[in-house]
Amino acid sequence: MSSAFWSFFILLISGITLSEINFHAAELDFDERLGVYLRALIGDVAAAGDEGHGAGQLGEPMFELPLSGWYWQITRLDQAKPDIRASKSLFAERLPQLADTGAPITAGGIRRGYAIGPDDRRLRIVERFIDAGDDGRYLVQVAASPEEMSADIDGFNLALGMTFGVLGLVLVVSTALQLRYGLRPLRRIRDGVAAIRRGEAERIEGRFTPDLAPLAGELNLLISSNREIIERARTHVGNLAHALKTPLSVLVNEADAQTSGGSEDSAAVDLAAKVREQTGVMRDQVSYYLDRARAAARVSVIGTVTEVKPTVDALVRTFGKIYRDRDLAFEVTVPDSLRFRGEKQDFDDLIGNLIDNAGKWAKHEIRVRGVAAHDNGDGITSDIVLMVDDDGPGLPSDVRDLATRRGRRLDETKPGSGLGLSIVTDLAAAYGGGLTLLESPLGGLRAVLRLPGAG
């Protein structure tokens, strides 16, 4: 669009410039033609002398036809009553003087300009003051209607407009063809990257022109390098997890042995209990931050996609068995087309924690609903939104933010570590999404989870 705009803009400026140049050239040519008649009249005045006989014999028929639009006039100015001789075409009319209109004197003492003449016609006038000494002082004028010149100018402008219009159309068509066919390899690369992002391919396939083949190759190398870096990060995270779990297990076992050994030393028993308590806290913290590290690594992987509905259905069946003694009713409304752009394990953690939290507080019913947030115009869903509602007691608006903070448990009577909703909040943020807690239409809590979608 910008190239077409600038093409039309340049053609428009060029057309206006050429039209102005042609106008001034035509006007100059017309003035030159009138100047020939003016010089002839001046010659006649000089030859006729004081008597003025024979002045104005130009041999041009247009000066003989009444109100033809071609006129000449000679005015003697050194007499009390100016003596005026004029062409028959003036038909007793008189030409206006350009000196009265303020027209400037140009080279050679000639004035040129436009004025309204007989029959209210616009005339192009050239005039010159002649001082013949004893023979008198004269104002010699030649005028003509610029209609002929205007017709030539209009014809040129029409031809110029048609030529530039065709040229502009050709430029637009050629630009469109260039964009359609010349940029086709770039569109193939774009489609290949989009397919990788949606999880439909692992690399950009196909043959490209010599100019674009290096770009496609570098993109494939970048994607492969990304996967290798993520895989190494996963390995390091796993090694760290095993390295930390072993000493923590040793500490727990030693504390259990001290407690079960029947020691009568109350200080030792209290120390063992404190070690066991703090070791449990350390396990929770290690698990939490290792999970975050794993999630951050998985988020960086390009092209991983998870089907939403099958995963939600499987989790609902699992939690239905966990809470079967409470006879909870689960209702799931999720379109088959919803896809999450991320790891399945992360999605299990996200939606699983929300359903688990709803199961702890619900009285009779839990609803899970999923929608596509919006479409960005090219058929690719930008975000998905999952809503988990329960009919439990809910949360006051002033404490909902506290519920998503790490380790905060608003009710100690319910089992858990206080990490569930905080994990969801942090993991969703790692994917560029978010968690919002609202009041549910069922009367309890509504958890709204926004995540990146894959079209």
C-alpha cells in the first residue's frame, strides 16, 4: 500500500509540474505571437509619423471581424483629447490599459497581463509606450482571447492525465504482481514458522531461492539450538532435584529415628520435630522452585501444543473419583478446537490445581468452561480462557489476592500446602497469561485462567 501511495503521489506532483511548465510555455508562445503584431504596429506608427496614415495594416483577417477576440489599439497621449485608432474588430469598444491594473513593465518596456475586454471576454494584452519626440507619444496595444491557448493547454492536460493514469495503473498492477509472486518465498517461510509454532512441524521444509535459503537454514538452526538448550536445562533441573532430595530424605529419616528411638531427652525430641518440620518446608520450597524452573524451560520450547478438551475431560474423571464420597457433579463445556500453546504437563498443573481447589470447597457442583478469547484476523486464536466455577462459600473480594500468594492458606482446616493457586499464577505468567479470581454465578468462586492459544 505504501509503494502504491508514493507512486501516485510522485505521479501527481510530476503531472502538476509538467502541466505548469506547459502552461507557461504556451503563454510565452502566445505572448511571442502577440509581440510580433505589436512590433508591426510600432513600425507602422514610426513610418506613418504625425499623420498616422496607414498605421494598423497588419493583414490579419481576425482584426477585421467585429468582436472576433483579436484587437489592436493605438492611443496618442500627448494631446488634450487622446486620439485613438483601433482595429475594426473592436467595433467602437476600447481596450483597458494594463497600467491601470498594476501589471509590471518587463524587458523591452512591454507590459503583459490579463484584463476584461469587449463583450466581457478575458483577454491577453501586450502593450508598449512609444515616445516619437515631435511626432507624439503613443500607447500601442495588441489583445487576443486566450481561448485557443486554453484549448491547447486543456488538450495537453487531458493527454497528460490519461498517460499518467495508465502509468499509475501499470505501476499498481506491477507492484501487486511483485508482492504476490516475488514475496511468495517469504510467505512460505512465514507459514513454515507458523506451523512450527502451532506444533504441526519441527522445521521449515522446502526449497527456497538462493537469497532466502540461508534465512530458512538459520531459522532451522535457531529452532534446533533452542530445543538443545531446553533439553540441557531440563537435565540440569532433574539432576538438581535428585541431588537435593537425597540429603533431605536423610535428614527426615534421622529425625524419624530420633523420635521413634524412645529418647527421653526432650530437647533432642524437639530438635527432631523441628528438623522434620523444616525439612518438609524445604521439600515444598524445592519442589515449588524446581517446578517453576521446569515450567520456564518448557515455555521456551517452540512448537509445543496441547489439546484442551481431552486433557480437561481426563482431569475431571480423575477428580470425580477423588471426590466421589462427596457426590460432586462436574459439568464441562469446552470446544474441541481449543488448543494450548505449551506443554501438556504444565496444562495439567494449571487446570488440575484449579479443579482441585474447586473440589475442596464445592458443595454440590463444579463447572469448567473454555472459550477462545479473540481472533487476530488471520484465523489464529490468540488466547484461550478457562473458567472454573464452584458453589462453595467463595472468597471476599479483599482477600482474593492473598489466596494466590505462595504459602498462604486462608483456611487451615482444608488439606494442602498453600502453593496450588500461587503455582497457577506463576506458571500462567510464565506463558504470558494470568489468573483472576471472581465471584461465581453459582455463588462460590470463579477462577478465570487466560493462556496463549494455538490456532
